[in-house]
Amino acid sequence: MGKPLSFLSHPSIAKSDLYRMKNKLSFEDMVKEPDFEFDIKDSDVVVFLHIQKTGGTSFGRHLVKNLALEQPCSCKKGRKKCKCSRPHSADRQWLFSRYSTGWKCGLHADWTELTNCVDSAMDQTEKESSKRRYFYITLLRDPIARFLSEYKHVQRGATWKTARHLCGGRSPTRQELPPCFEGKDWSDVTLEQFLSCKSNLAMNRQTRMLADLTLVGCYNKTIMSEHQREVMMLASAKQNLQKMAFFGLCEFQKLTQYLFENTFHLKFLQPFQQLNETRSSSALYEISEKDLQRIKDLNKLDLELYQFAKSLLFQRYNLLNNSKKSFEADYNGKHIIDQIFESDV
């Protein structure tokens, strides 16, 4: 893969940091306050950036159905959305997500879309303009498992055709983002076809959805070299992840639960479950070494982002736990962490 595409000191990245705005709080902002409290009664809002096939559906349901709150979200049978009102204020909400407000900023809106939309969308939802503090959160997943999961999902007929991919005030043109298929879906697509479509957004999806795409000309790939685009996107994604109030990893469910609870000082009623066998894990056994290497090459940005995320996740655990012992974010470290949290959740 060559040298890592780390580029956090790039001046364009620094200038683009929307998290410097006071209404977006980072993890560092929260831990610096000794008496920090997520003010669910006043103006604090959790914004969930839901990346496809990262375990976000399960986590999103945890947020609306599994938190111990003074006023739990109101979920009615047969309806996908729950109303997550603040205590003593039925018209004001503390959660911006698929299962609370719905896709107000577009289907699976990315960082670029959300940060330019959430405030006005909340004003519209609550029918008033308010000053709020926003806490952005997300989940990531092992890139190979996530990519194969998306492939299987698309193969079964799923699409996200209605996603707008807004950037710079508009959606991409067909020339900028050519469709990978014609018709209603891409059912029964072969792995070769899935890998061969150069505009397939499954590739490096996590990096793209966490980056500020305005830095690279949105979906116009002609304004800079491919290498420069990759370097800047990865650097932006790393910085935005680092500035998020919280993120979790699909492969570390107990640690993810622990970090959320101890970051926001909110408790879940039931423990998270770690699923070891998924459709993507079975698909992994079916592909050749050649195809596996090709998938790795096509997702090199996500692979580096995920390694960065694992390291950062354990740093946050050590900081919150005030632990002098660091944990390696590898297979053995995963089992150590799971043992630690066996009695905690």
C-alpha cells in the first residue's frame, strides 16, 4: 500500500474544520469539562451519522429504545420513527437520527451533508430557531467485512438511489457520478461487476462519508490528481472522526457501549451483543485470495482510517478509564477488552 496517507497538517484541512464552531462539541471538549453533563433538558442534540453496513441500524435502535431516560423515546408499534422529546417539552427533541427525526438531511447523509443541514432541519422540525450544542456520533466497521456486507445487500436488491449526495449546494451530475447499473436495482450483481464499477460508492465509503468533500471539489474528480484527492479525503476523515463526540466500532460492541455511556453519562438498559457470524463473514470464505487483495486495494483509504479509528478508540478508553495501561487494538486486545467488560455490561 506504500506510505500511509496521513496529512492532518494540510492547511486546507485546518481551515475547513467546522467543529471549531462553538455549537459542535468534540470528545476533547467534553472530557475537559470536569462536570460535563449532556443537557437533554435544554439544547444539546446527538447527531448520528449513519454509514451503511456498519451496525448503525442496531445502534440506532439502541438509542431510541434502550436508553435509561427520565422521558424515554415514544415508539409506536408499526412505525419506524420514535419521538425523542426532551423532558417536559414535547415539541423539542434531543436526537437527530434515522429512527427519531428520519432522514431529514437525506438518505444516509454524510458529514458534508449533515453539517450543512442539521441546524436548519432542527429549526424546521421544532418550528423555531434555537441555539443548540451538537454532538456528532458515528459507527465504523472493518472495511473488508463492511464492503462485502454492502455487496451482499446490493446483490439482494437493495439500493440507496434516493441518496442526494449534496455537496457545494448541489447533487453530482451523471458525468461526475455515473450510475453502476440501469433499472430499479442491481440484483444478482456478480463480485466482478461490483468491483469493476469505478463510481461504486461502496469503495472507501467510510472515508468519503466522514470527509469534508468540499475540500476535493465534491464529486468533480478533474480538479486535482487522484493521489491528492485521496490524501486530502483521508486526512479530513481522520480529523472529523477525531473531533466527533463519540464513535464506536462494530467489532467492539462492549467497548462501544462503555464509551458511549461514559462519554454522555447515559446508561443503556440492556447490554450490546457481539455477532461473530454475519453474511459478510460467510462471503469472505467464498472469495479467492486474488479478489480479496483486489478488495483491499480498492478500500485502502478505509483500511487506514479503520486502523486510525481503532487506535483512537483505545486512547479514549484509557483516558475515560484513567488507566495507565494501554491496550493494543488487535485481535488479542479485543479479547482482553471483552473480558474487562464481561461483568460491566
